[in-house]
Amino acid sequence: MKKLLELPALLILDVQKGFDDPYWGKRNNLEAEGNIARLLTEWRNRKGHVIYTKHLSLDPASPLHHRNKLGTEFKEIIQPMDGEIIFTKNVNSGFIGTELEAYLKQNQVKSVVITGLSTQHCISTTTRMSSNLGFDTFLVSDEIAAFEITDHKGVHHSAESIQEHELAMLQKEFAAIITTNEIISQLNQQ
């Protein structure tokens, strides 16, 4: 298992109320938000960088549409505190159209821990870009969740199978895959 060399920035992507809408279909890992809250407490206690993204969709049908005030709000369990950074975006990557990369570089952050929603959208895209931009990237597998989809051939894929395939594609090439307990254990050993 890859080890943390420093306290990375904690990225909490799009943990918004709109993801509770039936629009998305069934999801896996209903414990994701609770696990994120555990890690968020660790970061706050260690005075680490905590960074949020908020997705403001341009698609009027999306529960995350920028005019849907309730859907775009953060879930209570991970509410940002004063001083924690929030970048708003309207594409899948947390790096496109935001100052995320500049913020990380200005603060000399070399590694990031990625959590949030949803695996096949913003998590996958931001993880890939994080690695491509040269950041040491950790993806917390029990702090992300996927949604079921039907593909272009009409074949249904469960949320769990989407999660497994995304993690398989991201591991090694783009990120070290880690769990909440593993990362807390590593932090406690520093």
C-alpha cells in the first residue's frame, strides 16, 4: 500500500443534496457520506487543507442545476466551515474552470485525497486530471459512490459494478486506492 508522505489536501467533491434525487437511479455505498465526515474531522483536527467542489449543472433537467437551490446545497453531514475553500464548477473535473490547481500549487500541496460523488462522473474525471497534473493522488474507495446506468446497448450495469470497474481503471495508473480506516491509520503513525 502506498504511504502518505505528508498531510495531503482533502478534496470533497459535490456532496450535494441533489444526489439524493431518484433522477440518478440506485447507488451503492450509502456509508460514503459518514466515512467522509470521519475523515473531515481528522483533517480539521490536524488543520489540513479542506477543499470542496460544488457542481452547478447547466442542464435544466439535472437535480444539480444551478437554479435548484435545494439540490445544489451541501449535505448537512459535511457542511463547510469558515475558511474552508469551495470551488464551483459546471463540468465533471474539479480542475476545469476553477482555481483548484492554482490553489494547490500556491499552497505547495503535492498530494490530494479524493472523496465525494459520484464515482463515474466527477470522481473519475478529477482523479485522472489530478494525476495528470502531477499531484500524488489517493482515492478513498469507501468515501465515494456510483449510480446504476444503462449503456449504449441497453445493458443495465449496477452501481456496485460501476464502482468496481472505475476503481479498477483508476488504481495504479491514476491513484492509490485506500480506505478510510487505512488512511486514518497512516495519519496516526506519522
